[in-house]
Amino acid sequence: MTFFDSFTSIAKKLFSEVGGWIVVLIIVFLAGGSVPAFSFPSILEQSSLSGTIRSYFQARKLDLKADESLYSLGAKLKFETGAYKGFKAGAAFYSATDLGINRDDIRAQNPLLPPSTLSNFGEAYLQYENPATLLKFGRQKIDTPFMNPSDAHMAPVTYFGYLLENKSFENFELTAIHVTEIKLRQNDSFDNTGKFLTQRLGFTTPVDTTGTTVLGVSWEKDNLKIEGWDYYLPDLFNLIYFQTDFKFAETSGLQPFLSIQIGKQFDVGQNLLGNVNAMAYGLNLGAKAGRAKLAYAFNYLPKNEGNFRNGGLLSPYSFATDALFTNSIDGGLTLKDSAFVGVAHKWTANFEFSEAIWSELSYTYFDLIKSVGGVDSREINIDLIYKFQGAWKGLSLRNRLAFVESGRVAENVIENRLQAQYLFDISP
């Protein structure tokens, strides 16, 4: 076992046993004046305390099962110290309760729904930052195309590991990440990433792995952005992803835009999933005029029989929040149960009525390959957000409505999500 592996193992044990309290102890140590060079009052003056209070109601009308409805009330409280020579510590505590309202069988039917209770330190980290570099270690949120917080319920997906970001080169941003554990939105505990992934992909006996390594590079200048990512999951697969975003010059108040994406996935190491060989192609084009935006998106995942899921792209850590342009509220090409290969078309219209009111209407058609059991489906989404202004700034209401109609009756659903949220920041 290398020094790196030993250090990770010990640190992981500490964080799993004492969670965010390790950060509190560090703060107490700083405050104790054990190191005279530390300026405790300065660290306090620069510290921040912020949080979220969230009320969440979800109702689902199903064709083959009893209708579902649930409620959750939760909060996030995050404390971050001021910096000392670039170093700081932070922790975020997440808590939620259903107030005894939900039926006991709801979570048994669908374990991905928000939990009845939630109480954990989803974030607890140490970091170093200077103008060019950010280095963060511990429990943290990570936001990349195929590894992100998926923060649609009461708590985000968070990870245990290391993150390095560097902007030393003009117009470039370099990213390196290694994570060994993941905490799902509805869970209190962190799990080995390999165990989580193999269980999610159908293994009867989940298998631990040595984590996931992510490398990314992006270049951005004026109206053009190009990014590339490599997600390496030992003994499972490697995912290489590229995306280009381009905004055309504005003409007569109209600004067209175009995005192109391509992904390649293949098995590595012991190839625990067998043969993995997948491709993904995507296009998103449209135009913005004032407060309105219209767009058409297209994704194609070709069939590759003889490979895992017939060549379907595996989105390791996301839930309809991965980078594919055609994802919708209730699903995307990487989540469809009948087949994971085919074509999706999505038409979207956005309109901002004012700074306070934002709306989106979209229609997505999934045309899955029939020769491997694919079944077509359609999804309509209506999304409305109202942000209070003035003295009530920080408070918002959001309603998300989804209509799913499918040739696979089990997918049919009418789903409504109503969320009230208040963001606050109590900094000195």
C-alpha cells in the first residue's frame, strides 16, 4: 500500500466517523492560539455562515401503481472560516424531515424519492486557494458534466476526495479530481464509489473499487468555449467527453448559439461489466432575443450489440442531470428502462417575464431502437420560478410539472414538484 493510499484510508475513516466535526475541531485549534502567527480575530471577521431552508412537495400520478405524494422540510447550514495564507476550512450540515406526513410504503416503492428523515454533514473540507489554484480535500460538492450535485430534492449529491483547479494559463482552466466515496441525495452515509456504481448497474453483489479519477481542460475566449473531460473508473470503464459552445454575433437583437457534444466510452482493467463500447452525439442550437430563448436539441446513442446495454452510454453519478442536451425532468437517454440506445429530440422555449419570473416549456421525444426492446416515449415539462424582491429577497417558489406518455405503460406518469426555498447569508 502506497503512502497516498494509506493517507486516504486514514482520512476517510476520520471523516466517516466524525464527519464535519473534524472541521469544528480545527477551528477550535486555530482559536486556541496554539500557533501565535494565526490571527484569530481576522479569521472570524472573514468567516461566513450561510444556508438554505427548503420546503418540497412531490406528487406522482401513475398508471400501474398507487399514486404517490410526499412532503419534506429541510435546511442546510454552512460555515466557512476566513483564510490564513490561503488555507480555510468549511462544513455544511443537511437536515430534513417529513413531519410524519408521508406514508411508510412510499420510500419502499421508490428509494430515489426524498427521504423521511435526513441528518448529515454532506460537506466537510479543507482547502487552499491562491489566484491561480484551488486545492480542496474532504467531503465536497463537485460540478462537472458527468459528476454533479443533482440538487433537485433536499440535499445534493456530495463526494469524498480531492479536487484541484488551476488557471495559470490564459483562457485555460485545468481540473483534476479523485473521489473514493459518494453520498446520494437521499442517504445519510457515504458509500464506496465502486460499490455504488456496480449496484446501480445491476450487480447482485456490489464490488468495491479504488475510486474515480477525473481530468478536465477547458478553453474559453469571447463567444467560444471548448472543453474535454476524462472519467476513469478502474475495472469498469473510461468515459471521454468533449463539448463546444459558440455564440454568434448579435444581429437585430437576435443572438444565435450552437453547442456540439461527443462522448466515447470503453471498458478498462478487469472489465467487470464485460464489453463496454458506447458513443454519444449531441447538438443544441437556437437563438436568444431579449428575454426569450428558443432551442432545439438532438442526441444520438447508436446501438452496439454484444456490448453492455447494447452500447448505451453509462452516466455514472447523475440522475437526468448529466451533460446530454435532451435530458428532461423525469429522465433521459441514459435512464430509459426499455433500452439505452436511440435518438432523442427536444424543443425548448424560455421566457423571463421580469427579474422575478422565469419560465420554461419543453417537449422531448425519445425514439429508442426497437430491435433491442426500445419503446418510444414523450415528455412535456413546464417549469416556473418566482423570485421575491426587496425585503423578501432570497425567497423563491418553483413549480416543475412533467407529463410522460410511453408505449411502456410503467413509464407513464404525471408528476408535480413544488419547492419553496429561502437562501440566507449571515456573514460579519
